[in-house]
Amino acid sequence: MAEIIQKDGTWVFDGDALRLTPGRDKNVGLLRRELGELVVPLGALAGISFEQGKRSGRLRLRLRDGADPLLHATGGRLSEPHDPYQLLVESDRYGVAEYVVDEVRRALTLDEVPGGPVDTYLLPGPSVPLSCSAGDGTASFDGERVRLEWNWKTEDAKASAGARTIPVEDITAVEWHPAAGLENGHLRFTVRHAPTKAPPKYDPNAVELWGFKKDPLMALVAAAVQARLPHPGDRDGDAVRSLPAPAGAGAGAGGAQASGSDHDALLRRLRELGELHRDGVLTDDEFSLAKQAVLKRM
């Protein structure tokens, strides 16, 4: 086992996973504190490095593309105080940091862990329910629905429609951008059949962020929703979910083996796919991918 304990946090490697626990130092970002302890399986790692400085150094983890919904939703835009995959190391612990790096690299080599992208999330994302208030609104997520509520600072054109409740199955994408310089940030949900190019200030499916302390917490909402969306590497899942749902299809249709009404719903889906293909709505490749995905569920 390799372990390093710092004011910034504690990293423990047991050969199978890295356990990352944020410290209680005042410089630890709000997002890291709220996110809490993370367990990163060895298979999710693409690499680890240690950078020395005159007074302090920094341990950095590099995850495989697509392994973590938080990194996917934030697009690598988390600043250092909030990035859970960085650890500030005091100069008298450089030797320990290098030992941790050696142990992780040795395990990656012995287990022959590939460094390429993955087609499923290897970390679960933040736990739900959760809620955050920042910028011009409050975003809440209970695992099934996103709720957006507005405050007195919200633009009238957006607030006039009232609070928004968006089922997660209607969301096709989510993104979080921090405020940078004079540019405001945002948490935005792309909703199926309701595309918009409106700025976040006017978009009823977005919360505008102004660079205040709680802005990074909106990234937790983004990550929790992202973890429940089809993985970007799951082409079969994307093909099926992008099509209109068949009448009567239930939430249980995604089980390993369908039965009863679920099986009937999948049969109806196959018939509808055939009709869409014959009508020219689906190309040959799209029809083939969608059909294979349905057959896997039967």
C-alpha cells in the first residue's frame, strides 16, 4: 500500500484503486469538499505524474477519456482548487509522492491497463439528491428530474415561464462552463426536441453563472445528470435513445432479458424501426445499430 497525507488531502493506493480524500485546509476548493472521498479504480487511470516546485509540488492523475462523468461534463475546465485529481505536496514529502507514482505506474504496467478511452463510466458521479444555488437560479436533481428555479436576478424573459422541471430522459447533453474574465459561465441542459441558441441569460434550460463562490457546485449537478445519460462511447444506446419511444414502452425495458409487457414493447419497437427504415427516416447503418441494440435487450 502507498499513502501520502497532506493538508490538501490524502491519497491511498491499495493496488486496485486510489482513494482520494480531500483535506480540511482552507485552500481546498468547495467542490472537492462537497464531492467528498473518491475511489478511482485502477482501470480508470491513464497515468499519474508528480511535478516538483521550490516550495511545493503537485501530484496529478490522468483518467481515461470517458471514465468520469464529472470530467466529461466539465470538459477539463475545473480550476486547481476544485480539481479532485490534483494534490498539493509539501517539499518534505517529495520522496513519498514519487513512491506513490512508482507504485501506481507499476500496477498499471502489471495489469496491462490500456490508456485509451472507455465506453462506460467507471466512476458513479456525485450522489443524489443534490441542489445548488448560484448565479440566476437554483438547480436540483433527484436522479430522475432536473428542476430549475429562478431568483430575483433572473432576466424577466426567462423567469416569466416559471420554474422548469426536465425529466432526465429528455436531456441529450449537459455542460458546465465557469466564468472567465468578463465572460459569464453557465450550466446548460440540451433538451430533446427543444434546441436553442439563446445565451444562457435567456435560455430557460440554463443557469447563468457570474464567477461567485458557489459556481463550481453547479458542476456536481452537471456530473450527476451526465452519469445518467447514455455514455458517449455507447453507440448502440445512443441509437435507440435518439428514436421516438414506442407507445407503452416501460422503464424496465432495458433489463438483461425482457419479459411480459417489456418484451411486447421491444417487439413494437422492432416493428417501428422497420417502418422508419422503409420510409427512409433511418439509414441502413442507423437501422442496423438500433435493431442490434433492441435485440440485445430481448
